Amino acid sequence: MLMDGVPGPLPRRPALIAQETTASFLWRLADMNGMAWAELVRHVGGPRGLEETDPRLQEVWLGPVARERLARVSGRPLEQLEKALPTLAQARITAKARRQVRVEAWPEERLPVQACALCVAGRAERPVWRVGSDAWAVCTRHGRWTGDAQGRFQVSVAQVPEVVEAQVRRVRLERKTGLYARALMADALQVAVYWWQCRQMGSRGVWAGRQEALGVTRAALWAVPMVVYPEAVVVAEAMAVRERQRALGRSFAGGPAGWTTGRWVEWVGERLGMREEMAEGGHRALEAWLVAHRNTVPVVERLARSAPAAGYRSAPLRMMEPHGEVPRFGPLEQVTCLPWRLGSPMTSVTRRAVSRPPGQGVRW
């Protein structure tokens, strides 16, 4: 039935899946109703002759008029669609624009991530593509690592349950810390990259065992995030402790004698169970991070301040230098303040040498 020249709701409505791309949702809606993709797009205001999209590589941007039409044909309130599809309301297309539908390629550094196939089983007949906050995701329900690396979109990590537990801890950290936790996670992963490429810390022990369990070698750089993820989350948690103190202008642990930044580095090694490796060289990466996150409040002023209010450890952290702005989406290596990159030759961190700019290395 036509209403104002626009079809009414289609017979079948796909389930809404959080963080799905608009292109992916349009493909599922068309498939479920036996329509060609181009036909559905014309229903929402697209031009004739529009080429089919590849939801793995492209996004469909809809203007206000097209969004209203999509809500009508999908039988969903627009508010529901915008909540589930994060890019739906982000198109820079005005209501007066003649072209209400635009197809654009995703930037290479921000390709969508495939949703866990087990999660969408029974809810979608084709792969579901999600706007990735990172270049990969971890499904804690089914123990799967999903991403776009070398075609291996679905990798089981059930044999390394500590990876799944690390994701649970990361979500908890983000809930308590806010968006700043994304910067800390980016920095922690780069610290792990330094340890990995210098063959420090867990390279001879826990990481080697995890590689064997996953069936990968050191040459498989796409698998490095999986291998180092549990330790990286521990480092991010420790960084959050340090940054909460810095936000208050205080020294580590509030300033008791002996708890200097050097003691913080030792404490990280203790938490990782790698004290010897830290002392043998692992400390360098953390010290480079501390230099970038130095406490600029004079000691006299710190000592004069009163104790923080109760519950301050659970309040979101404000943005602090060198992270003035943290994007919500995209590879984590574009968020970090540390200069080295996975897959690039390593030099002295004290010289902050970078042989490959962000976005040209292995995507995190």
C-alpha cells in the first residue's frame, strides 16, 4: 500500500542488531522480503541505476527524507532505527538535498567488523556488519574474536578463555572510566606491541603458549592483538589507576613514601607476574608512556590538596593531555600517544622513532 508515494511496511521485519551499519541493515531488509537491493533503495528515495553496495566495504548514507521512508518501509520507529544503526543519523545530507541516498566506501582504517555468526544465527540469513569501535571485537557469549584480518572474520578463542575474561574486564573499565578508557586501551596495546617486537615480557612464556593454543606463529601479525590482549587489559587497568591520581594532581597511590612512578612500573610487573622481565627491559615502554603522561602539578601544591571525595575511583575520567580528543570509532593505533607500530622496525623509544605513520601498519 502506497502512502504519500512511499510503500507501507514490508511484510517481514529484520531483527535490530546493535551497531549494525546502514548498508548491512538495508541488505537484510531486502533479502528478507525477496527484493533486489536497488529496488529497496529506490523505495527510500535512491536514484535509478544505483550500483549494489558491498556492506563489507561500503556504507549507505541517508538524508532526513530517506530516513523517514526507511522507518516506514521497515515498520520500525525512526528512533529505534537510529539507536541500533549508529551511522543512520550521521549523514551530512540536508532535507532539501535532491540526492537523499549516497553510497561511499569506508576508509581503510575504519572498515566494519563482522558480527559474531553465532549471535546472529536465526536473526539474520546473511553476515551482519557492525560499525566497529576497534578493528576487531570479542564476543564474550560465544568466545569468538571477530574482525576483518586476512579474511578470518571469525576466530574461536574458547581455548584461551583468558581472552574472553579480558574483554569482560575491559568493558568494566570502560564503564567506570568513560571514553578515556579507550585511550588507555590504545596505549596499553602499544606497550604490548613494544614488548612483543622486542621479545620481552611474555614472549617466551604465556604468549608462546597462547600462540600454540590458537595455532598461529609470530609471523601472523593479525593475531597479535588476540595473543597479547589479556596482558594489555591489565596494563590499561594499571594506567587508569595512575591517571586517576594524575587527574587529582597527586602522585601514584596518593603520594605515600616510595610509591613513585618507578614503583608504579614495578607494580605493573607484579600484576602481570613478570617482575624479572620488567626489570630486564620491559620498563622502557611504560616509562615512555609516563613521559607522555607526566604529572605537571608541583609537588608543594599536591601535598596541600585535600583527599579526594569518596567514590572518585568510579567517576569517569576527563580527557587529559596528550589525549585531548578520543574518537569513539576506528583502529586503536590511531588513538595512542606512543609512536611505534606493529610490524615496523623498532628503535630506541627514548628517541620516539616512528618508521611508519598511523594507519599504515597492522590495524588494531
